[in-house]
Amino acid sequence: MSIGTRRLIAIAAAVIALVGVWLARDVLGPIAVAAVVVIIAHPVRFPLERRGWPRWLATSVVVALAWAILAVLAVLLVVASAQFVSMVPDYADELEQTAANLIALAQSYGATPDAAANAAGLLDPAQLVAIAGDVASFVLGLATAFFFVLAYVIFMAADASRFAHARPVFGTAAGDVIGGRYFSGVRRYYVVNATFGLIVAVLDGLILWGLGIPIPLVWAILAFVTNFIPNIGFVIGLIPPAVLALVVGGWPLALVVVLAYCVVNVTLQVLVQPKFVSDAVSLSLTLSFVSVVFWTMVIGPIGAILSIPLTLLVRALFIEPDERLATLRRLSGDSAPEQVTTPGTRG
């Protein structure tokens, strides 16, 4: 078969595999979350084992740390969703008035009544109550999946104890890629994003609190979570507090919120953070953005947060071990030195 035919067959096989992933997304999503959390917590075992701790006890500490990370995330989501659900009825009148003002403004610029009503529909209290209900249901679904994630963590942490010696487990080349670059890259990526996300969340929360925006803690949590979504996370985290500022303070307050977010987030997330993220994962900006859209489509909303680790996993499994795909690896943004194959290492 020609090269083109082989590539078409490979693309067709990839599409079939991705359809299978999409069909199993409710199962694979929690597994991916558990795997990422275990990767983050795994290095804790090394200093413990060096001090003479038995492997089972070090594994128990890894499990406890992973559960603590999941517990913190669960508490943040529950607190944020509860405050958001309780806030909507309190501002029903203001939401209706803002929606009416937006309809009048749109009509004054020539919009049809139907188009103006549709544009302001998101501020309809009934619509927001429905959205709040959806948020509560989503959090309840996460809580259900949370118990499966806790179980996955136990087994993954036990299996991960073997990966400290990745070369004997995977072989020389694969061991270097999986046990070294992939695991360490995922850890560095989330450490960098968590650090910058915490800074951004604190600054955004303080700004919103100073401006008198309701439930600033919710929007600070949203800013922290959306910081893990490459490129478009900042916009997602900005829209709700900006709209709420419009409701409670009009256009001037909304513009102040937008400008404050731009100053904080553009400075940190656009000018500073990408340098650290690039050093951690070596993915091109285009691929980072496309991966968010792609993995969200494949496994749902959790794919936006897991997009970078999943993309790194695909590259580690299918591209990096194959020397013939060095060009494709470079196009993905990888700047690692070329692997040198010595006699007897292939096969």
C-alpha cells in the first residue's frame, strides 16, 4: 500500500477509536481525572521510601493526598454552586429590569423585537433559575462520579508504585517517555496552572469584593478553575461577574470589572504564564487551543480541563517513540533534543 493509503487507514482507525471514547465518556472521564490526580500526588512516595517506609505505607500516603486534592475541589464546587443557586432569586427584579433595558437598547439600534428579546433572554430570571438547576444537577452528577474516582485512585496509586522504575516496566525508549517526560510534564503543567490560578483567583476575588459584586467567592473559584482551560479560560471566567456587574451597577461597573480582569489576567495569563506552561509541556499555542475544543467534544466539559494531559498522552504513546515522526513531534511544539538510537536499542 502507498503511504497515502496507510495514512488514510490510520485516520479511519483513529476516528473509530475516538467514537468509542465518546460513547464511553461517562466512564473514561472519571478514570482520566483519577489518573491525573495520582500523577500529581505520586512524587510524595519517593522521600518516604528513601526514609525506609514500606511501599504499602507510601502508597497509602499517595492515596490520602490524592483524596485530599479531590476533597478540596469537591468543596469548592459545592460551595460555589450553592451560593450561585441561592443568589439568583435575590436578584430577580434587577435581572428583569436589566433585560428590559437591553431590549430597549437593542431596538434603538435597529434590532427587531424578537432578536432583542433573544439577546436579553439569558438575563431572564426563569432562564437563570433553570441554569442554576442545571448547575446543581451537574454538581450532583460529579458527586456520584466522585466515589468512582476515589476507588480508581486506590488501584492507580498501587500500580503507580511500579512506575518508579519505568524502564524495566516499559522498556528503555517507552520508559523514558512515559515514566519521565509525560508524568513530569503533567505534574509541571498542573503545578504551574494551580499557582497562577490561585494568584489570579485571589486578585479577582479581592477586586470584585472591593467593587461590591455579589458572591465574589464564587467568581474567584470560577477564575481558579477556568485557569486550567488553555487560552479561552479567562473569557469564560470573566463573563458571569461582568454580567452581574451590569445588573447591579450598570455599564460603568461592568466596564470596570472587564478592565480589571483584563489587567490582572492578561498580565499573568497571557504575558507570564504561557512561558512557564511552554517550558512544562512544549505544546504549540495552536495545538493547545484546538485540544480544548477537541477533547471537550470527545469526553464532555471535563475534557477542557484535561485537554493538555490527554494531548500529551497521545503524543507520548503514538508520536514520541517513533523516530520517523520527528517532524510531526516538532510541529506539535516539542523542543526536546532528538533521540539518538544506538545499535541494539531498537526492535
